[in-house]
Amino acid sequence: MALSDEPAACGPEEEAEDETLAFGAALEAFGESAETRALLGRLREVHGGGAEREVALERFREWMMNLLLDIVQDQTSPASLVHLAFKFLYIITKVRGYKTFLRLFPHEVADVEPVLDLVTIQNPKDHEAWETRYMLLLWLSVTCLIPFDFSRLDGNLLTQPGQARMSIMDRILQIAESYLIVSDKARDAAAVLVSRFITRPDVKQSKMAEFLDWSLCNLARSSFQTMQGVITMDGTLQALAQIFKHGKREDCLPYAATVLRCLDGCRLPESNQTLLRKLGVKLVQRLGLTFLKPKVAAWRYQRGCRSLAANLQLLTQGQSEQKPLILTEDDDEDDDVPEGVERVIEQLLVGLKDKDTVVRWSAAKGIGRMAGRLPRALADDVVGSVLDCFSFQETDKAWHGGCLALAELGRRGLLLPSRLVDVVAVILKALTYDEKRGACSVGTNVRDAACYVCWAFARAYEPQELKPFVTAISSALVIAAVFDRDINCRRAASAAFQENVGRQGTFPHGIDILTTADYFAVGNRSNCFLVISVFIAGFPEYTQPMIDHLVTMKISHWDGVIRELAARALHNLAQQAPEFSATQVFPRLLSMTLSPDLHTRHGSILACAEVAYALYKLAAQENRPVTDHLDEQAVQGLKQIHQQLYDRQLYRGLGGQLMRQAGSLLVFEQ
């Protein structure tokens, strides 16, 4: 089929007629409308699942692909119609993902040259037809999977005496290299094509070294300071990452050290391009996996049966503990670790502190994959390096990356129980991480990632391993689910709590709490602070930790709404624990009323008023004087707050409005 990018010279009437014919051809090609109606009509019968449902889905996908590919493969189809068909194919690919639909492309031996010819005649500068080039490159990547040597397709390369045409292998490589440096999405498809083409048995022997040399020269010449340099580096890094992912280790290992040295010279961590830094981390981790033998660490923690049904059955039988863990010894402790592995891990640890989440996430997955192939001692050193991210000298980015790495290590069984003491300690801090930055704070992503760690631990460990930490973890998750400012963190904590209740079965009153504080209930912040908290505080295991958190973290919060909600929550919880509120909480609040920090001063005065009023109402219900709960010294301290604020002129100037509001509430509550 001839697909030309040069428009034919024609007048307005002829153009209108051509468009009408093209549109008519598209409508007439819908010959399977009856079958489509039949497929859609059977949805009521097959929606429940089973083989019929899968067959219907598969048939519908094949029908869409075949209908469009018939247009593409029709020799009489005009160029505009073919481009339109590829646009529809791209929409399907975008919705479902190209990997699902790749296998539906025709990929017989006879399809190689026609597809290659179609790609060859495309104009890379035609911005209206980029979907065509993208889909053709993906199609060509599928045809590269044929199990025959490409040399068999060349036939006689000498078409005329003295003239030779390029081999199929050279043509594909030339096309792939040319599209790796374009500015549109065809660059991504070219990277997929390269990974499948270069790793072929017949191609890797003659072309892998040549292509890698071309790629490293491109990286060395390019700079992320220019747009064209960014484009070139992007395509090249994608291709290299895909090759080291799909290629066999023995084929890629001879080149891994050279690629790593070149990557070091590119200084990608200094780039302000997020995608380049992400691709750099992705390529680094795959180079590290190439250095190490593919194996599953024999020393990893193995929980064994993780069936939720089996766990619930044990609970109904009153058996909360399962058989003890048996750790196997590492048979390869004496294996030499290649020199490049240390450099790879160092770069991944740097990636954990990157300013962008996608880079930190990629680095965390790399840490988990690498640690799974290391001897136990070296993997434990990696865990120690990850724990160093939780220093208070580090930024919230490092805390977030550290949490992601711990979750990856935990769910892969690479955090041994001996490390849980240190890990749980930092995760409890991460669950309440909230650092002021000017008029706001940072740490939402850290708290969310910490919930992910707790979720991963629920699935990774036996109940007896986490039993010493159940009280601390359950209280921290309940507090996050109820009192966190961000809705995503509250829902993440609720999900982690639910996972622990189901998988571990050791969280106190877990089912009762989940019934009230489920994923949807914690969506309303006021409901969490004022209603759900009261219900949970009715269980003595959670009462004091919840009150302590409000006094320590929320009374001095930067958000005024949170301070007011915290004070009202303390009013409700004081009636659950009157003695603790009167003897422990109220004196702490009084000492904070003259704090130099405006937010602390405002929140503590509101809380003093609310707690005092709650104790007063409780005493009135019992027909007792309020001094039975608050001693005389506490009452006098409460009365002196207004005068102290007035004497220090705190009702005026900066923050005076907040102080007047708090003082008015204090007087009203008294």
C-alpha cells in the first residue's frame, strides 16, 4: 500500500468530494454492527463473570482492532482515512494501554516489510500525523518478535549490478535511531521498538554494541540545558532502560559498567527535568540488577500463608498466633559483589531525596529490587542507610522517600524482624510529621507514605512479630485516621488500620472501630474530630493517646480551623477521661497560654476554655462543685489568663484579633 504524505493538487469541489467519499467509506466499513449489537445485548447475561465475560471482552477488542486495521491495510484507502484510522487506534491504546493491544496487531512474517515500508514513507515533521507514526512503530516492534532470522527476509540484496539495498535489520535500526530523537510521542514507541529489536538473538550479536556506542555518544554530546539535548537524552535513556530490562543478563553484562560510567558523566541529578532524573534512576537500578545474579534472597522473611480467610478462621477458633518464623541461611554470603553495585545503591539513595515524587518512587522500588539480590549483611547496611533518611536534619522529601523504601523492603520480606524496633520508631514519627514552612506546613506526603508502610507490614509479617508494637501502631493509625488535616492521609490511615485488622487480627476493638471510621466516614473532617473521636475514645486503649496528640500537635497547628476543632474535640474527650484531663492536660494547657508562638497561645486558650467548660458540665451533672475536678490553683490560673494577656498588650498588634476571639470565648465559657 502506498501511503503518501504529499497532498494531491485538487480544487475545492474535488476536496469536498474526497472528504465525502472518505467519510462514506468509514461508515460502510462498519459491517460488524450486528455483531456489535449482539455483544452489547449480551452484557446482562455475562456481566457476572466467568469465561463468557472474558470471551465477550476479547471479541469486542478484536473487533475494534480488526475494523481499523482493515482500513489501514486496504491498498485503496486514501492517506487521510489511514491517518484517521490510526488516530482511533491511538485512542484505544491510550485508554487501555499499548501492551494489551500490541498482541492484536498482525505479526506474521509477511507483515514485516509492509509495516516497515509504511514507517519509511512517513514524514517525521508532519505534526498532524504523529499518531500514525506512533502506532506504526509499535506495530513494527511486534513484528520484530517473529522467530526467524531477519537475514532470511533480505533475499538478494543486489537489485542491480553494482547497487545494493539496505538489509531489513539495518533499515529497522536506522528508523529506530531516527525516531529516538524526535520531539513527539513517537520517541516512546521507538524506545519500545529498540528494546525488542536489539535483544533479538540474531540482532544482538551484530548490532547491540553498535547501538550502545551510538547511544552513549548521544548522551555524551547532549546537554540537558537545551531543549534538543533534553529530547535526545530522553529517547536514549528510555531505549537503554528498556534494553537492560528486557535483555538477557549475559548479553547486557559486558556493557553495564561502561553505560554506568557514561551515566555518571551526564550528571542527571543536577537536571531540572523531572523525566530525565526519573529515567536516570530507572536505568541505574536496571544496571544494578544486571550486575547481580537474578535470585530470590534465601534469607528473606517468609510469612508463609497469607490467606485472609485462613486468618479469620484462626480468629474464630481463638488462635491468634501462628507457627514461628524459620529463617533460612544465605547460601551465597561469600559471593563477591561487583564493584558497580555500591555506586548504584549510592545513586538510588540520593534518588530517595529527590524533589519529585516520581523519582523518589522509582528509587524506592530500585532499593527493594537490589536488596533482594544482596547477601544479608549488605542488605542490612542498605536498610541502615535508608533509616538515615529519617534524621530531623533531612527534608520532608527524604522522609517521604525513606518511607517508600521501607514499604518496598517490607513487602518483599527484606526487613527482618530484628529491624522492626528501629523501623517502627521512625514510622510512628512519620505518621505525625508536620513541619512548618512559613504560613503553612509540609509533610502530607510523608504521613501518607507512612500509612503505606503500616499497610505493607500488615501483609508481610506474622502477628507475633508485630505484637510488641500493636499498641503504638494501632493508636497512631487511629489518630491519623481521625485527626489528620488532609483527607488523603485520613483515608490512607483508615485503609492501613483495616488491613491490619484483617491480616493481623490483633488490633484492639478493630472491627468496632472500622464500622464507624471506615474509608467514607473519615472523609468529613468535622465529623472525625467531633463524632468519630468520641466513639473511639470510649475504648480505654485509645483515650489518652488521642488526647495527648491533640495537646501536643493540634493545639498549636498552623491552621486556625484545626486549632478550633482540636479545642472542641478536647471538650468532648474530657468527659471521657475527666481525671486525666484535669490533672495532666489542663496544667499543660495553662502553661502554654503565654507562649511566644501565636498559634500555640491561641489554641491553648481555646482548649483551656473548652476543657474547663466540659469539666464544669460534668460536675453539674453529678451535683458537685467544679473544684472537685479542678483544684483551686488551676481555677485561679484560668481566671488570670485575661489579665495577663491585657498586661502584655497581646490584644493589640499582630495576632490581636485571634487573642480577642480566644479571650471572648474564655470569658463566655467561664
